[in-house]
Amino acid sequence: MLDFVAQELVGSDEWRHVLQAYQPPETRPETPCTHGDAAADGWLPRLVGIDGVDPAQLSRLHGKLIALGCLKFEISGKTGMQYQLTPLGRQTLQRGLQASAEAESPEVATAES
């Protein structure tokens, strides 16, 4: 399933920004928690703006990530729409970050003498 998800997300890094935005605050210590108590159980309120993502595409990305099984949602009486990364979403994000890091690091060329 992870390969299918990866194929669906090829061609854009916006999905990575969305998944990163919904990571629980305890998994990203460099980012202070601004979500209050809602984040304590892993659910975060729907974000209406994410750096690196075209606001016009955000709803489409939410829907695609839900359809692929990377995000789940619930409607809460207190906070409205909430999102949470699924285990598949965490794996997809991790693989995407690793692939990105590998693509950015220069290859070491070996020279024959």
C-alpha cells in the first residue's frame, strides 16, 4: 500500500507540508505547541493555511490524504473539524523525508586512478 500512496503523491511536495503540519507536537520538539489541549490526544484542528502549500489546493490535499489513508478526521462539537496522522501517514512522511534528504545530499563520486 505504501508504494501506491507514494505513486499518488509523486510530483508535489505540498503533501509533505500538510502531513508535517499535522504531526503531534511531541514529535517535533523544535515547534512550540500552539494547538492547546486539542493536541494532547493527537487530534489537531483543521489548518486553513500551511507554509509551502497553495491555499487554493489545501482542501484538495486534505481530501487526497484522507482518501489515501494518511490522515483521518473527526467532527468535534468544540473545535469543529480535526485531523490526525494515521500510521500510514507517519510512514509515508518518514519515507518522503528520507527520500528528500537523499535527493539533496550530493553523491560521492569515486575516481579511478
